[in-house]
Amino acid sequence: MPEMGNSLRAAALLAFVVLSILVSLLISSVQQFGARVSHFSNATVAAADAEELATLRGALIHQLNERRKEILPLLSPDGDEQGQPAGTRLSPEPDATVDYDLWNEITHGSRKAHMDEMGCDSLVDMQAVEILGSGYTKLVVKVNLAGGQPVALKLVNEQGIDMGKCLEDFKDPPGCRELVSYKLQKEIVLLQRLQHPNVIKLRGHCAGDARVQGERGADRGRVTVILEQGNPLQMIQLLQSPWEDRFRVCLDLVRLLHFLSQSPLGSVALLDFQPRQFVTVSGELKLTDLDDASAEETACQSDADCTLLFPHRNFTLPCSTRGVCEGLNEKRNIYNAYRYFFTYLLPHQAPPGLTHLVDHIMNSTGELKADINQTLEAFEQILLLYKSGLHLDNLPPSIIRDYTVIRGMGTSGNVEYRCWPSYSQQGCVLSVHSAREAAYICNSHSQCNSFTLSGQKTWTGRLLASFRSSFSHLVPGGTSEVYVKKTKAPETSAA
């Protein structure tokens, strides 16, 4: 059995190496360093002066230890800064507060934390589907595992800028891969520590073990992060979506920021806060890039040291008696949410009964007058009103009397018209709380003479209503209900 396990592990690592080569060849946008990387052959390294190599090796070890110092505080169950290694050590100092099982799992792939987590064996016979993204440090690849399950893999971008610069500076491919891979290892730790519905789910990881072939082994630094598969957030597409879906993205983001403000690691700031750091999974927003997340507090001596600088606005926060900028991480996240998400997604086409609440959120977040607790409370209030239909109290109850309702029927021979934004590009499909709201919408559309409630619901539980100009006849439709303006009511057809 051990031999079989080793064979599977070797096959998995081989498949991973092949994939690395495969995806590297497919990337044309980051080739500027590729040619430079390939020139560092073994002959070049062998010809280098021994003293220069020793100096470069010492500098690389220093960099490796600096990266370890960033990760070790995250390995503490309380997220404290104890147990950091000395600058010349290559492994963490013994300390009871450090989770060494997790450290060994990340660096050597020595165990699985949970039975359902995937490891190197899961990558055997996988098939690369497409490259989802590439950057200075990482590649993100969509693959199908042997059973057909789609997952996203994050791995070192062998031809990325970080790898190219490291090779230029230190001329040590395995050491550079290990150095660059620390961002992936940090992300694994953060995904373990910051588990939340709006953070991408860590499915597992695979780590090449330096102990197999020695410190300069070919596997050193080969780290793969296995994540649930999400769809990149497309802001242009989202801008054309119904308000309800845009509100969901903003609500999910606020719930995430509320969690990050009081996470197990303390208050966490997203230093690289961009829409590209997020994906959607079944319509739910999820943060997928955590390597630039920081739980560090900014030290200060006066309020002047606590200034948040943005392109068009600056904010000064108080310096606390502890000598740290009070709430700096939380406020940074809130304002970035305002300028990257709320500004574009919240106000446009908000329901009339909710616009005053939306305006309040825009003012309080745009001026940083509200903390994350108050912001979440405001969003939850809007959600409650929207789901309950309380924002529609001003609609006259009699409006539905203008329609004849035909239950258990659908329509055929429809004459559609388009409205925006619609859940259907071919017609006009909108979410409504009730038939009364649908009747109000139909009355506001000059083309509308009927609508159908099929029982289909959105994520809030609201009904989807199809509006049309006319139809030729009725057909049996299960639980569907057809509402026709009384002057236009047709006869039921047996068809």
C-alpha cells in the first residue's frame, strides 16, 4: 500500500509538472520574462564564482526567512506574533502557539486536515480546461479532475514577473520557486483561518516535499492550491443585471467585510481591493484572492499618522491610546467597497420605496460616517423590506382588480416586448413580491396587456413575472397564473 501511495503521489506531481509546462506555453501576455528565465542554464550557474553564489544564496535565505515571518503569526490559533523565527533559521522556532501540523501540511504535504480535503492524489489524470487568470506571481487554471469535478488550481506562474525577477537576482530556480510560492502558502493559511460563506472554499492542496530530493530538489516550492470553481466577477455584465442581483453582490460584500472586521486574526484589510479579486458561485459573491490580506495594525503617535489616502478623497482617523490607528483596516475596506461596488451597483434602478435607504448607505459609506456594523444593519434592513414587500405599502390594493386571473394555465403564441433590466434577453421578465406589484408594473408599461406568475423565485424568494403585449391562447400550466387586463381577456383553448 505505501508503494501504491508513493506511485500515486509521483503520478500526481508529474501531472502537475506537465500542467505547469502546458499552461506556461499558453500564456502570451506574460512572456516578457520567459526568454530571460530560460537563459539561466546549469552551465551559467556552474560558471558563477563560488563566493558570489554563496552571497546570493545567503540573500535568498534571508528573503525566505522574511516570507516565513509573514506566515508564522497566522499559524497561531490566536493570530499573535509569537514564535517567529530568527532571521537565519530555515524553520520555525519551537513554540506552543504555532500550529505545526498545519505548517508541515503546507510545506511538505504531510497530512490532510480533514478527510474530505483533496491532496496530490486528487490531481492524478486531471484535465486542464482553460486559464482563468495570470499575474505577477500566480496562474489560475480551471481543471476537471478524474471524476469530472471542476475545480480551480492556483500555482506558481513560472514565467511571471516575480519568478523572472527572482531568477535575475539569485539564479536559483528551485529556491526562487520556493520564494514565490510563499504567497500561495500564505493564502492556504488564510483560507484555513478565514472560513466564511463569502470566502472561496479551500478544497485542498498539494505540496512538493523538499525532503524527497534534498533541499535543492526539483519538487521544492511546487505548491498547488485547490479551490472550488467560481465565475470571475464581470462588472460590465453585472451593470446590466436586475437591481436585485446587484444588491446581492453588495450585501454579500458587506457581510464579508463585517466578518473580516472581527475575524480570528483580528481586523483584516484587503490591500488589493478590486473586483477581479472576487468570483461568484451560484450567484453568491466570494473573495478568491487573499494573499494581499493583512491583519497588521498601523502604529501611530498622532492622528496625522492615521491618514487613508484615496485618489479623490483623504480621511484622517484617530490614533488610539494603544498607539495604533483605530479602525483603519475596517474603514479602508468600507471606502473601497463604496468606490468599487456601491457607486456602480446600488443606486441605479433601486425600487422607489427603498431609494431613501440606498441614499443613506451611499452617503454614510462615501463619507466614512458609518462603521461596518451600522452598514450591515442598513443593508439587512433593505433586504427585510424588499423580501417582505413592506416598501410597497403605497401601492393601491385595488390595482389588481383591473385584471382577470386564470389559475393553472400558461400562455402560447406570445407577443413579447423587451424591458430593461430583464431576467430574459428575449422578453420582459422581472421579479415581483406579489401579483399586486406585477399589476403596477404592467400598468406602467404601455405595451403590457398581461403577465404570468409561474412560481419561479429569485434568491430573495420573490416571484418572477413575465410581461407581454398579447398571446393567442391559453394552455394547461400547472401552478402558473395568468393575469389579463379585463378588456383583453381571451377564451381558454383546448390546445
